[in-house]
Amino acid sequence: MDRLENTVRPYAWGSTTAIPELLGEKPTGQPQAELWMGAHPGAPSRIDRGAGPLPLSEAIASDPERELGVPAVRTFGPRLPFLLKLLAAAAPLSLQVHPDSTQAVQGYADEEARGIPLDAPERNYKDDSHKPELICALTPFEGLCGFRHPQEAAALLEGLGVNGLKPYVDILRARPESEALREVLTALLTADKDAMAATVTEAAEAASERPEYAVYADLAHHYPGDPGVLAAMLLNHVVLRPGEALFLAAGVPHAYLSGLGVEIMASSDNVLRCGLTPKHVDVPELLRIVRFEPTEPGILRPEADDAGGEEVYETPVGEFRLSRFLLVPGARPHTLHTPAPQILLCTAGAVVLHAGEDNGQDDARAGGGEELSLGPGKSAYVPAGEPVRISGDGTLFRATVAV
């Protein structure tokens, strides 16, 4: 087992208090948006195996099969295929969508062939991987996820009483569902910028006077004149309760608005933005990637496994598997043993990790071996095939590879 030292990412939309409060630290006054746990090259976690701090990415690169296990390396290559985060949003993130595996390979190859630098603002594909992700709420968590049915979106837009929105309302009511959603989103993103900004401003003023439109008034406050404010009205508005989650598949437009959660994703940086951002919006490529299908948000709740104790958030991807344990004092320790690597994150209370197998005794310490204590916001890495027993009084999230 390795205790992880992790990096906080100070994105402007981040909360100044949520992550420090979880960690029991004094806020700095600066945004603390994400705490990264994993081996992503942008901010790899650090471990210490006796020779000083070492990036987890370097430890994995030195012996991938030992660290990740043969099944994970054969399937995903010699890298940790997921990134685990604490995400704390105090302001809306950009409205965005992620490509599927085929689209990512094609898009990356095309941009490489055209010689677009990886750090260019117009670059869409930083790698050739898809980026499915899951967000699990630790506090009430607000977001947008997937398209509403066009009739619902039409009613929402019409309710603002803004003449400039009438053409979009008519399209949503007259066209087949997928065609209507595509046509309206395309129109919003390609309209004259000044005319669209005026329409968004008028819509924002109307929204500010009606409590049921408060979320859109807030979006307009953060992104005045942005067509993403109107695009957001095409999407389902979701509020997760603590313990509930959303899975974001390829092609599904989404945005996180507020709250603290545990996020896990395939280790990729591929994002195409739809709005609510000053960054580049590649409309033609976006329209190629988006799935114009009305859908229900599909809120996930953890399902207990047959062995008891572990609650799994089921998803259809192999790069990651997220589960949690609600530990109580005096209970028999749970043994976690898998041929894949694990990251264990405490989000409440106090959890103790004990290296080694359960020898059948009631004492969690029986059998000796290494022991690590984790408080809220603290995490550990367990190499593939290494058994670990968990006990304590708190909540522990387990991230691993679905092999």
C-alpha cells in the first residue's frame, strides 16, 4: 500500500471551501476545484517507498505488470486507465461532450496529421481515448445531463415570453425529435453573436424574475450573452442527493453546476465544448460527436454485491469501477483482493487499511503487516494482486479497473 500525496487543481469555477473543509484544512481563499488521485501526466499523485517522493506514473512505468496486473496491461496498455477526483464546483463548468473510442482515434489522428500543436486552443483531441465518466454526490450536486424531450424544451423556452426564442420553439414542436434538437443547437451556436447575445440577455432578464428559472438566470450571470445559456434549456436539469451518481457516456452533453462529489473517468483529456465557456467551440466537430437523442438522466444508486458490504456503481465501461463501503466500528474487516490496481479514498470518518489476507481472526490487525489510517479526503494506492483489509467508522470509495 502507498499513501497518496495529491495535487489540487485551482480552476476558477472551484469552491474555495469545500475541499479544504473535507480535508480539515484552512481555506486559502483561492479556488480549489479538483483533487486528483492517479497517474495522469498533468498532475500524478506522489508516493514514497523509502527513497523520497516518487510520481505514481513513474512507479507504474518501471514495472507495469506488477503495478497494474497482466489483465489491465493487456487491455489498456502500461498505464493506469482511470483518474479519480474530488470535484468541488461553486460555479458552472462548461457545457461539453466527449467522443467515443472510434471518434477519439479518428479525431486525434486527423489533428496530428494536420500538425495542430497539442497545446493549441483550437485542439479538440489531446489523445486517442474516449472519456466516459461518473460523478457521485457527496453533497447535494446540481448538473445538466442529456437532452430533454423537445416538447419539454419548447415549453421551457416559450415560458420566458421572449420573441427571439419563438423560432426555436416552433422547430422543437414541428420537427422529429432528433432533427429538432440538432437544428436548434446548430442554430444557437452559429447565429450572429451580437443578435444571440441580445436574445440571451432578454431571456436572462425574464428568467431572473421567475424562481423556476433560477438555474438559467445563474448561468447567464456567470456567462452573459453566451448561447450556452439557451442550449442548457435543451438539457435535463438534475439534482443528486448524497450517494447518488450520474454516468456520462460518449455523445451526451452535460455540465456540472454546483456541489462536491467523487468523480472517476477514463484517463483522457478529450472534451468538445458546447457553450458556457470562453474557450474554443468547434461547431462542426461538436455536431459530429453529439448524440441528438432525448433521454432520461438515469440517476445511479449503488447496488450491494452478493458478498455484502461493497456497494457498486454499475457502468458499462472497463477502464474503471467505482464502489463504496459504509464501515461501522466493530464489524469484521472487508478484504479487497483483485488482479487490478486500486485507489481507496476516505470521504468521511476514519478508515484503517491493513495489508495482507484475512486469517479468520476477529482482530483486524491479526497477521501483522503494514497499516495505514485515512481521514476524510485522504487516499491510498494498492498495486494489483495485493490484498488489503479495511475497517473503521466511515465511508470509503474504492476505484479499480473492471477486469
